[in-house]
Amino acid sequence: MIRRLVSSMILVPALLTAQSQQEFASRRTAVVSAMPDGALVALGAHEPAQDYLTFVQSPSFYYLTGFKEPDAALIIVKQGGQVVSSTMFVQPRLPSREVWTGSRLGVEGISKLSGMRGRSVEDLPKVLDSLASAGVAMSVVGELGDGGGSGAAALLSASTPDRQIFERLRAAHSGLKVTPFNAAVERARGKKSLTEQRFIRQAVDITVLAQREAMAAIEPGMNEFEIQSLIEYTFRRNGADRPSFSTIVGSGPNSTTLHYNADDRFIEPNDVIVMDIGASYKGYAADVTRTVPASGKFSPQQRAVYEIVRAAQAAAERQAKLGANSGLMTDSSNAVLAAGLSKLGLIESPTATYDCDAGPTPRQCPQYRMYYMHGLGHGIGLEVHDPEQYYLTRKIAPGSAFTIEPGIYVRGRVLEEMPETPRNREIATKLRGAVNTYKNIGVRIEDDYIATESGVEWISRAPREIDEIEAAMRGSYAGPRRRDRSLVEKYKGE
């Protein structure tokens, strides 16, 4: 998904409650406990060169601090297994600058807010230099890049501003130990606290409202961008920060493109429309996808594909239990998708393969993967693809927040996408009739789930059964429904 969509024209500091500050402090304590003696150096996101462009805080920095202003930093020094100092470096108050970008919290304000010592970010280089001179090892949370890859990507990765800071320090202080520490923070982010769960639920509730609004409004002849604008209007009108990724409204052939977001095609009567959308609330993302018929009623071909995807999702949901191996969700879903595609004649059999390459001994790939190219789901949180604890443990546990999103995408040229081999030509001949029958039908159904001590809960309750969707699309549309004030103010002040 695409992120960084929030405006920075007015950067009003978050007025966080004492309760939320206590949570941020406990997060820092937990992360630092896993760090060896030395300095934790966490760097916030940088303001764009043009201050009227998009800015959003880096997720891991926000996770540790709750601070939304740009060009901030956090240094925590640990000695003898104990924290000896915690300092936040922020932009100082500067009225002549604030007239352009909005009020800053400033050094004094961050001290009062966080309980940590505040210093001007202008002091950061000399503090880092002093620590380096003393031989203090640094565990760094920031956009360091890995220097890998080749060509332009490698150059960009190697030249991030954060990486340059530590390259200069190491050049001036031979032997300085600098260790990336992003992974440790991401591990902590994988288990969502009760506060985080509340914000995810709110983001999801707003997203469900937008799905319902879109279903009621859709009719043939509209442009995709009309639905996009309605969705994003519903987000903001109900208290969301922004979309948590670029809104996807893909009709007809666009329904078969996974991350299509141009949203600029006129919808035709026989189209299905994939709406993959998510609101961000207090920084936390939702991600909910529904596929609907433009006509308001699924055709037999659309219904056939939809029923397979919904059955695959249901199979995964049955495996989503506390303590269960997360891989069982994928295994069960894949089996249903393969069996369904075989029944439609889109693949030769549930276990059939094709030549993935045209080498002397071609590698074999499952045929169902021609129509289902992505994974079953991902974590959600501060990022729409957020760290999730079962990535490491393979077990679903309280604090997990994730999606389940199987799909089938019948692209008109899917058979031409196979490498040119004799075996693939035979496959194409067998499957072409079915592809022509179901082409330009893309179906994705995506829902959000939170695991608590009581079990795994489906939280994104937008219409998803065929009869529910068709009912939601009946009748004339009278425009956006009234704002739910109670929803907007639900977590006001947190």
C-alpha cells in the first residue's frame, strides 16, 4: 500500500494525555531493556524541502514518542543496565517560521509533555559527536537504508539523510559501533496494546462507513474518482486523519490490477468494482476490501468467482484461533482457491503447475498462482502493512491485528504472461475458453481482525455476503448520510 498522505501545512502538536504518555514511556522502557549498554538514537521523519508538501511521522519514532513534528530525535543512554538519561531533540519555537508551518511545541513544551529533558535539534550533532568521542555504542532507529541492490536504488538507499549522519560519525571516530535497531522496535510494534486496538477499531469503523456509502452510491456511468472522493470525504468527515494508503477503486479490467490507484475510468454496467480502502485514525490504519457489481446484481460469472474467494476467506477464518499456527490460514485458503479455479476450468487441476521460466529444465509453479499473486494477509497498525507478532512466532496471540484477503484476478492476457514453452502453449490452449468467459473479473475480499484474550474477532463488518451486498446497493442514493457525532468524538483527547 502507499503511505505518506497527510498534509503538513499546519503541524499542530498532539496534546497527548498523561495516560497516553505513560504508554509511550512503557514502550521506551520495553525497547531499551532489549538493548545493550550504549545510546538508543531514534530519528524522526524529516520535513520535505517544500514545507507545504506531505509530511507524516516515521511509524517507529511515533511508536516511541507520540510526537508528530518533523526533524525530531530521541536519545536514551543506558549504562550498567540502567537508563541514565532520556532527551528529546525538537525544533525550537520560532514565530517567524511557525507562521508558515503552524505552532511548534518547542523545547520547554516537549519537556512538560513527555517528562523527558528537551533540547534544540540544533544541538543533536554535537551531542552525537560527544557520545561517539566517549566510545558509546549506538543502537539506531531510523531510515538508514541497507546500501544493497544496484543502480539508482542502491544510490538512493546509501544516501538517506539518517545514514549520512552515522557515516560522518564513523569517519570521525574510528571504531564507533553503530547497530541498526529498527527490527527491535518493529518486534515490539507487532503486539498491539489496548489503546492501539481501540484506535485500529475506530479506523476500521470509519472505513466500514465508507464502504457502505460507496455501495449505496455506485451506478454504471460514474467515474471511479467519484467513488474515491466519496470514500475519502467519508473518512475525514468522521474523524479520520487521512487515507492509510492510496484509495483503490478499480472497475472492469482495473479490478484485476492489485494496487491500481489511478481511479480514473468510467464504470460500465457489466463491471465488478474492487474497493480496497482504509482510513487512518490517530495514526492507526484500517484495510478493508469489498468487490461489488456495478449493476447492483452479480452476474453468474461474477457470482461464481466471488463465491470461491469468499469460501477461501471463510476457510482461513476457521483457522484463525488463539495459539493456532498462522500458516494454517494460508494453507486452507489456498486449497479452496485452487479447487474453485479448477472447477471453473481456469486451471487444469488443483495441483496443476506451469513452467515459470523457459530454461532447459523449467521451474514449476502452481497454476492457481496465475490468478492469485499475493499473500493471504498482513499486520495492521501504525502502517497498513505493519509488523505482526505471528511473523516471528507463527502463532496467533492476544495483541495480534491482521487482515485476511484472498483474491482471484482473471486478467485478459493472463495466458500470454506465461513464459513461452511448449508445455505452456498446451496449457493456454486448454484454458483459453474459460479465461475468455471470466476475463476482467477481479475479486478481493479483505477483512480486519484483532486477537484478544477472548479469541479472534472480525471487526470490519461491512456487507460481504452476496445477498448483503446486493441489498446495500438497491434503491436510489440520496447523498452522504449525516455525520455520527458520537463516532467522531469517541476518543477525543486521547
